[in-house]
Amino acid sequence: MTSVFLEAKNLTVTVAGKTVCRDWNFVIKRGECWGVLGPNGAGKTTLLHTLAGLRAPQAGTIYLETKLLSTMSRRHIAQCMGVLFQHSQDPFPSTVQETVLIGRHPYLTTWRWEGEEDRRHAHQALAQMALLDMASRQVETLSGGERQRLAIAALLTQDPQLFLLDEPANHLDLHHQIMVMNLLVQHVRQARKALLMVLHDVNMVMRYCDHVVLLVGDENILCGTTDEMLTQENLEKLYKHPVHCIEAQGRRIFVAE
């Protein structure tokens, strides 16, 4: 098993006439947790969707475990890669239990219903997201934070090797932010999976990510280890705002002026 899980070569991504990156080379290895930071409109979601194969790049190639992503079936991709979108939609009435079982669809053949193993995955994921007692509730009755945890539970039920997450802490209170992030990062590192997530909280990236991508703008991307990339100089360049670094309980914390 190769340690490189996702690789982009000479990747150029554009959206609405703006170039997010040009001739960018990028590698995610197993066991790594990456954060993506950038100002509003920098193209973070567009980049994430491109790496997931949901939109074509302007140029360049993306490989998933040495296989060309554009030649793989969506079912095979879904067995390897799980995507959390910034906004979730529930077009049809369904219960929490029915919704979380959607995560098993990439593994089901035509006309096959979920079996005991699928229900075991769903039960475990709901328990991890503290939603087990809501299994019979209609999704439309959940709060925004409960829906977010349900979306993450569906991803855990899917059991991908690579998680691509767009603002996973969205709608979550402080307790559930820490609970969800602890669980995801621990799961990825222990199981030798990989994680790339778009975040807006610099200190969340400091706490949970060992690598970071900074979308500075004007086709400029900085990427590397969190300790190397998250500096006062880089963050002020990224956000065009004064930033200070302080030490608290052995950690670096960034605060805006």
C-alpha cells in the first residue's frame, strides 16, 4: 500500500474568471491531516470539489492511489473518498437512521438492501456523533448543529479512506466542535487514512492539522507543515489584517488586532 493517497500534478483551477491555483503540485499521504485556509472568495470550496473530482480542473491531473481520478467510476471513488459539503439539503422526508444509511450506498449492488453489517456501521457512527437517541426522528426536526453531526455520521458510515470536508465545524457549538474534531482526527491517524478540511479558524488548524494550504490569492498557494506555514507574516499576508501570536498552555494562538 502506497503512502501517497491523493496527488495533484500541474493543477490549474479557475472559477468565475479567477485562477485559484496554477501548475500546482500537491500530495496527501496516509495519516496526514491537512487544513485549507483563505479569505472569503479565495476558492477554497472550488479547490476541494476539484480534488474530489466533482468539477474538472482547467489543466493538470489528479491521482487517487496512483489511479487517474477522471477515469474512475463514481462508485469506486465513493468507496475511497468521502465529501462533506458546506450546505446539506434534504429534498425528501427521511429519518435520521435512513439518512445515515445513505453512507453505505457505494457498497450496495443493484436491488440489494442494507444488511446487518451496514446497520452496524450506521449504529456506531450515530453513537459517535451522539445521535443514537434521535435515530427515529425526522431530519427536518433537527437543529443546524444536529444536521451537521448527522452529515458527518453518514460519512463515517461510508468509511472512506480520504475525508474531504468543507467547514466540518459549521453550526456546531464549542463542545461539539471539539468532540467532532477530536474524533475525526483520531480516526484518521489511527487508521492511517487521510483528511483535508476547509476551515476558517486558524487556531483550529493549529490544534488539529499537521499540514496546511494557504490560498493567499493571485494564484499564490503556500503549503507545508503547520508549524512552518502558520506564522504572523503569512497570516497577515493571507487575511490582509494585523495578527498577533501569543503563547497559552504551551500552544501558539493567533489573535486579530
